[in-house]
Amino acid sequence: MEIGIIGLPQSGKTTLFNALTGLHVDLGYAGGRKNANRGVAKVPDTRLEQLSALFKPKSTVHATVNYVDLGGLSGEGRKSSGFPAEVLQTLKPCEALLLVLRDFDNTEMPHPDGPPNALRDLRTAQDEFLFSDLAICEGRIERLEKQIMKMKDKDLVYELDTLKLCHAALEDERPLRTVELDEAQRRVLRSYAFLSLKPLLVVMNTGEGADATRVDALREAAGGLGLRFLQVSANIEMELAQMDAEDAVEFLAEYGISEPALHRVVRESFTLLGLETFFTVGEDECRAWTLHQGSVAPVAAGVIHSDIQKGFIRAEVVPSASLLALGSMAACKDKGSLRLEGKEYVVQEGDVVHFRFNV
């Protein structure tokens, strides 16, 4: 699953992408770029590090988030017709979006719409999302109405009714993620690249001396739209990501920072996708696995291997906090923290799981 990084030109999208993934993609004007950059970021997890320190495995494997860095939106002051077709096509498989909004001055890379104004850019991006969705919605409604005139199919009628509900919201300038939709309606909409339906994380990209008033104003605006919000300095974070471990620790200590802001961005991205983590541990490997929230034990088993899901018998489960506190599986068993769970068990965030199966 991928998160699409988007924003107006010169907002720092690629800088943030480099910081998140550790890549060194060339920076510069990206508004006309056709090819997307793709990379992977490890999800920071102190629990996994502590479990590895306990079991001392041959390898430690983190959960990951996939990012795709796209070209800029067209924005205000330019002839706008929504997203370019190639950007829409790249966004289609993205499960969520990360919107980078600029709040820093740089005379060598001026903002295309004048002085940086993150609130203005948030409105511009929202308008672009709504415009793009409205165009797709209207085109499909027109085709459906013609099809239904020839043959009244109940599935087509249901799709048309669902799209008309979406169309009304979009005309009212309401993002589709704010519309109450049941599971059947969401299934109908899954094949569309509706941008305003995707979960969205707003990242305010500031300079070293961020203006607290502007940060608070954007945080409030994002909250009012039901959006998650983070503030980072992508340029500093990119430099930090490219330091060796010792220099990075010294840098953070000098500024009194407990962890890089990028760690929060990756964790928020993980949450944005509706994911959670469970662990497997042992002498060979300690690993964090990615699972959709609310999944039952056999589904978690299938994340590891389809054969384990097919032959699922039971799951031995212990919360990672209990294992770390007690120091061993044997101690967890003695204290009653280790449980045997069946097919209906919903795996919880941070569970350490060992699957019993027979193929």
C-alpha cells in the first residue's frame, strides 16, 4: 500500500520524500514531472528494538510504509483543470495522501503563488481535490444515465444513486471523506480515484524558526476539516536522515529533541492507513508485521504465509508490554499473560503471536 506525497510546486515534497526514505532524489521544480519517485520508510518502533535486545535474533525486521512522490498541483494563478491525467493515474492505487504545505521563504525557489501562505495552499489543494472528483463523478453519472435508459439494471441504479449522493456533497464543497457511506456504497466507489475520499495527512513544512501563530492557525484549520496534522522542517529532517547515527544523536541532544519529526510522520502515515502492528519473535528473527485494524488471528497468520492461514489451529498470544516486563515467554505463561486464542480472536496492537498450524 502506498501513500501519495502531493502539494503545490516548491512545497518541499521531494525533500520530505528523501528524508522519509533515505533516498537522494534530485530536487527542483516538479510541477511538470511525469515520473513518480517511489521509496520505503521503516516504521520506528521501540517495542521491536526492545524485543530484539531481549531475544538477540540474527535479524530484526521493521514494518514499512511505501511512499510515492508526485508532481505538483496546478494551483491558483495558473490554468487549472484538476490533476494532470498521469498524476491521477499514479494516485489511483494510493491508499492515502500526504499533503505538504509550505511555510518558509527561499528567494532562490519562490512560491509560485506569491508569499508562502499555508492556509491559502490548503484551500487550493482542497479545491483541486473537489474539482477532480466532481469531474469524474459527472462523467460517470452521464454514462450511467444513458446505460439505464437502455437497460434498467439494479446494480447500475444503485451505483447511480451513490454517485448522485457524492455529487451533491462535492457541489456543496464537502470532501467525500466527510460523507456518511455504508460498506456497500464504499464498495461501489472503490474503483474510482476520488481524492477527497482518501485519508489525508497535512504536513506543514516550516523553516528553522517556525511561526507558532501560523502553525496553530493551520492546525486548527486542518482539525476543522477532520484532517490529521503535523509540523516539520523537511530540509532539517533530510539533513538529519543523512547523518550517521552518532552525529544524529548529538544533533537531537543539542536541540533538546527526543526524536526526529520524521518518526511521527511515518507513524501517523501508518495510522492513516488503518494499520496496526503485531510481532513474531525468536532467535532467528524478531519482526513487526503489518495488519489492518480489526483483523482476526487467521488473517494475521496469512500475512506471514498463506499456508499458515489455511492450516490455522490456534494462536499463542502475549502483549508485547507483558513480555518485555516479565522477560520471557515462560514467565508470561506462569503469570497467565500468555493465552491460547482461536479463529475469532481479533489481534490487538502490539501483540506478540506464535501460530500453531497444520498443513
